[in-house]
Amino acid sequence: MKLDYLKKIKAMEFSVEADDRINWDKLDKADIVLLGVSCTAKTPLSLYLGYRGYKTSNLPLVPELSLDLDRLSLYQGKMVGLTIEQNHLKKSRKRKVNDLSLPINSKYSQAERIAEEIEYAKKVLVSLDIPVVDVTEKSIERLAIEVLKVVDL
């Protein structure tokens, strides 16, 4: 019982340390690597998977962030892409802009920027040839089940 508890704590700590950044050392040690644009539930899903005992890293897919796709492909068996329906993403980002008191005209929640990010993410995920899970209107628990199924854990 204590071993399971310690494993969960270590996995949760790992997930916090590996949140939203490229850290090759963390990717080497991760059980699961999530990739997606902002507001695809990467962080809450990582933390929930950590709670379940899986060391989870997550990487943002942002057009301005250069990714070493050849190196990323080394993590083929543990990567999962997260996608979301464009209108749902726009609503989520507008809420986030409001919650964080960002400027209302922020590029982050504009339709053109969202479309650009989604298109970029699709290209990256296809290039990496990894399984993809649609997060639109799904609970974290449901997403965790789907992610664990596609990474076969």
C-alpha cells in the first residue's frame, strides 16, 4: 500500500516538473508524453495521470516553438496528441482570457490564431505518426482512459 502511495506522489511530482516544456531528460523518464495546443487539458490530464501513478510530460504545440521532430520520434510509443474542436477551443480560450484579465483583443483567443495553431498541431501530429485523442467536451477521467488505452498501459 505504501509503495503505491509513494509511486503516485513521485509520478505527480514528475508531472508538475515536466509541465508544458521540452526537457529531454524528463521525456526519457516519462511513461506518457502529451502534445497539444494550449487549452487541450494537457496539464490537468498530466496531473491526473500522475495521480494514477504514471509519470507524464506534456509539450505545447505552438508554431513559434521549434521542435526537434526527429528526436521527438524516439518517444513514439509513449506520445499521444490531444486535439479539440475549433469552436470549443475558442470558447475555452475566451474564458481563460477573461479569467486571467488579459486584453480582450488578445491574439490568443482570436479565430485566426486558433485556426493557425490547430493546423500546425495537425501537421506535427501527422508527422510524428502518433495516436490522437479528441478532448472536446470529455472529462479528465474519460481522457485518461483513452490515453492509457492508446499507449497500452
